[in-house]
Amino acid sequence: MLKTVDPRTLILAPLAGERDLLAAAFGRSHPIEPVDGLRIPCGYVRPWCVLLAHGGHGKTQFATQTQYLVDRFPSVELVICAGAAGALDPALSVGDVVVGTATVEHDFRLLFATRPLPRFAGDASAIDGLRRAAQEVIGFNVVFDVIASGDEDVVSTERAAAIRAQTGAACVAWEGSGAARAAAFNGIGSVELRAVTDAADKEAPQDFGAQLPVAMHNLAVLLKAFLESTW
């Protein structure tokens, strides 16, 4: 089966629930072929040359699984990290999608030296394509801005404000820098897409579960418009 799969785009969702919601949405447009012989659950969308996979929770796990798939599919040219996020910008609403012009690793703490936080630019060509695709979607906003990445659940307005001041990011999530590091190591472009489920405050744990379906639906709408226009 692996010999018949030739993906150019690798889309990884951090959580299994996020991946399942994307798969359900994609499956309404094109069949998703299960890919056997891998350690990670994956599906192939042949018309888009897309491999959709579970990326794993946390930066390190996500980078590990990204590298695993890139090793097995050298045809991959773009890595997309796609999942949910907490809003740092008060202008964002539940269901809005943030396309990462850059991903900034907010929990990279140096004490022996002082230098800027690790920052990974989103792939310029992919961002251009997503800007065009964003013009076709309705019902939610698509924002092109910085995304903060760190292995931390942000569940207080004070911590959210601190991360926004530190990074200038519009939203915060976990795994984006793991995807970006793995992609950069292999000379592959990457971009992070996040749909807002919560305001990164004390209500975030409840809001995340309640709002995940609508957030991932909107993210899938944007991704499908992007992939259809690309292929």
C-alpha cells in the first residue's frame, strides 16, 4: 500500500479527536484511503495528494511523528500542523482560524544567555494560497498572524496576557514548533493552522471540548478550499 501513496502535503492534527473531525470533513469531498503498514493512523486523500495523520500531543511527540512520516514519504513538500487553539487576541471569536505567519516557541527558557525566542516562519507559498482560499470562506474570520507554541495549557487571563506580551501572538497552542523544527530539519516548508476553541482562560477546559467540532469544521473548510485550489 505504501508504494501507491505519494503525498506532497502532510497534514498532522495533534489530538486523535482533531484528526477524526478533519477526516470526517475531508471524507465528504473525497474518499480517504487507509494506509496500512505504519505505526501512526493515516489516511490518504488521493485527489489532493494529502496524507492526514495523528501528530501526537506535545512538541516532542509531534516532531517525532512528523519525522517518522517524512522519512517514509520523501515526496512530502509541505507539513501542515492543524488543530485547536486558545485565543490571545481579544478580537478573535470561537471558530475563527489563525494561519501562522510565524510560530514562536514561548516556553524556550534560556538562563545562561539572552537571545530571541525560537521563531519559525510559515511557508510563504502556502500562506499565499491560504490567503486566496480565505476569500472563498464565509461564516468565520481567517486571520494571518503569529501563533505561540509551548507545552502548556493556558487557563488564566494573566498567563494569556503574558504570552501575548512576550510573543505578540494571536493565539496559543502546543505543537506548532515541533512540526516546524522537523520540517526545517528536512528542508521542507511548514505552516501552522489553528482554529479557536476558547479564550485561554479559566473556562478553557470546558470550552475546548464543547467548541472543538465547530472549530475543526471551520479549519476543514479553509483547508479544503486551499487544497482544491492547489490541485
